[in-house]
Amino acid sequence: MKTIGIFVGLLLISMYGFAQTDADSIKTDRVYATDTTGITELSGDSVSVPAVNPLNDTLSVSLDTMVAVVKKPVVSPINRKVKARFYALLSQYRKTRQEMSERWDDIFIPHAPAWIRPDADYFKLAMPATYYSDAIEQAISIDGWKPESPFPEKNPIKDSLFQIPRLTHTADVDRAINRQLLNFYVQYPNLVRKNENDLSGLEPLPDEMIVRKPRKNKVLTLLTPESTYRMGEDNLLIIRPNFWTISGNGYIQFSQNYISDNWYKGGESTVSLLSGMTWQFNYDDKQKIQFENKIEWKLGFITAPSDTVHQYKTSEDMLRLSSKFGYKAIWNWYYTISAEFKTQFFSKYDTNSDNLVSGLLSPAELNIGIGMDYKYVKDNICNLSVLINPFNYSRYSVTSDRVDPTKFNIEAGHKIENQLGSRLETTLKWNLLNNLLWESRFSYTTNYEKVLAEWENTFTFAFNKYFSTKLFVHARFDDSVTLEADDDSYFQLQELLSLGFNYTW
């Protein structure tokens, strides 16, 4: 019997080395503990207990006791309660874990459980398996490395009484996650399907796609009708749409020419002034009706050194009133009634003579027509109007007895001439360039025997809002006038280039 005890003791001593290499724990099918009261059974399952060194004086047991452990275990009644509590704790853990798993997989819960707080620092673990460059760069980088000192260094901020929040928490978490991801890349490379570049174009969800928790409403308030609010006439404000637009343009242009008395080609010095203004009062209801009204006048003076009778003469003098009323027919076409009246302000004389050529209401021209008007408007670039009057009435008149009426489509001995015919009038306003504007007006009036046609062109080059250069080109054809010589032409031309002040509103 003594020989068997010695053999068992040697066997236990040889197994001590195996117990130390197994993480200081022993795995058995049935484990017992010894104390002064006897030997107690701890668990029927596989559990971990500290390894026992039989050679240690403090934990030494007799050889006979070891043999008793192998032969016959003795269970303490007190430790049965410990075992029961352990099994109850294990059962409660399994039950709680099962409930959590079922709640997590419940499709009828649209949000995460309330006890789980989202943390953006762990987004790399929440996204699909992805290769991040930071994990590899962190593994091979030596930035910030220094030899580890065996002596502990004092950190005055860390060791101070009043601690401050750790400002590098996000960076520390990111470094720890990168280490875990690098291990995942090495162990399971076939599970990583995405690259960091695939996530660069992702954007957060817009507000309209975020599902928010609905507000709790009381049923009683939903069934109760809302109280009505009575607004008095004093609190009622009605704003009527304004279909009228008022615009205009005014300018003053100067030109000067100096020639010395002994200039080899001769000539004379002149100074000219040209002014003009345009007002427009237009009505447009954006549906059917358009009503356009325009007032134009031009007035120009030029010095006349060669004229011994007059110090200056009028180079340009015109007053024109025009109006059009249109009712929309189809697309850009309007049924139109139009009227135009034209005359001048000042008197004009022949050079070195008091012979009156024209004056106020001498001549005066009136045109009234019925037809159709085509309009084309493109933003602020082009504005085109083509007015066709198959039925047109023209009236030419001269009020002064000193003015020759034959120069203005009136027969000799008469002061008024009435004509029926047709009329075509085209107006164009076109921004050729950013600061170059072309304004054109062409009119063609005929009584099927004689023709009166005019083409007015104005080119405005604006330096800024207030200064500009204007070029006026006015062509005219009138075969109703009497030619003074055989080589005279019915075609007439006037041109002027000037620089001055310009303002548009």
C-alpha cells in the first residue's frame, strides 16, 4: 500500500509541469477542493481552478489525502448552495442572452435598442469588410517611435489633481481598430470585398429620408375641430397685380471739330450737341392683352460759322408718339390696332437765308392701321416686333404758309393729304455683345402709287452705366417729292457719331 502511494505521488509531481503550461489552470471532468472539513465537489462540468503545487509548504497535502481524493470524494453541504447559485446564474445568463438575440433580430423594431448608443468612432467595424489604408500605414510607420525608457516618466497633466477630458480619444480608438482590422486582413483576406475608394463618394442620408420618432398625439385633440379665426376688414390686405411697366432712356452726346483758317483743304470748325429721350408705358396681362405706348424725341444743334444769318442750326428735330393695342390670336401673333403721330419742335432755315424749310406741325404725319403684330422676345438679348397693317390710313399736313408742302407728300396748293394703303413696320432691339446694343426701326408705307420708306439704326457702345458712344444711321426713300435737278435721287442718308452721357431706367 505504501508503494502505491509513492507511485501516485511521483505521478502527480510529473503532471505539475503540464499544469503550469496550460495557463495556470487544470481542466478535468470532475474537480474537488480540500479544506479542513473535507473534500468538496465544485462542478460537474469543465471549470478552471488554480493549479496546486504539492511541493509548496503552504498548499502541501499529505500523500494519504491525495489518495483519498482519488478513492472517495466527500461533498460538503455548504458548497451545495454555491453550486446551486452558480447553476442559477448560468441559467439566467443563457435566458437573458437568448432574449437579447431575439430582440436584436426582430424585424418589427425599426431602431436599435435604447441601451445601445451609436458611436461614430467605431464606424469601420459597422461598415462592410473594407480595406483601409490607415491600418497598413500604421503597421509599417515608425513616426513618433522612440526607445522605451525603463524609468517611468511623470506627466504633470495626467498626475494633476484636476483632470481634463482626453482629447485624443477618437484617435486612440481608431488606432486600436486599425490593429484589429490588420489582423482580420491577414486571417480572412477572402472576406474583404471592398476598398476604401469605394466609400469616398458616399454621402449622409438627407433629412427627408431619416425616419424620426412620430410625435404622440392625443386622440381627443384630433377629434376636436380647430377653432376658426375671423379676420376683419381692417386686417385684410389685398394686393392687386400690376401689369404696367414704365421704362426709359435718355442721352446727351457731344461732338467737336476744329479746323484752322489756313488749313490746306479748307473747312470750318463746328461744335454739335445731340440729345434724346424715350419713355415707354406698357401693359401686359401675360395672357391675352398687350398695350404699348412710346414717346420719343430727338433734338440736335450744330454751329454754322459759314451761315451769316444764323449762328447755329438744328441738325436733328423729331417728336414721335406711337401706340399699339394687341389681342392675342395664336402663338406670338396679335390682332392689332396701331397709331403713330410724328412732327418736330423748332424751325429750320436754309443756309444764309430766312427761307423756312420746316417748323412745328409743319409737317405733321399721322398713321392709323389695323392688322397683326408678330412678337419674338428672348430674355434680354433680342426683342423683335413685326407689324403688318393691310389697312392703313395716312394723313400729311402743313400748318405754316411759309413751308413748301410738296416736300412732304402734299400736292401744291394743299395743306392736307389723305391716303389709304398698307404699312409695314419692324422694330428690333438686339444686344449684339455684352456692351453693344443695336436698335433698328424700319417702316414702309404705300398707297400703291408712291412709297415712303425709312430705316433708322442706332448703335450704342456703353463704356459703363453713364457714358457711351452712339452711331446714328438714318436712311430714307421718298418718291413723292419733286426733284430739283435731274441728277437728284429719291434716296436720302444721314449719319452722326458722338460721345456723351447715357442713362437707362
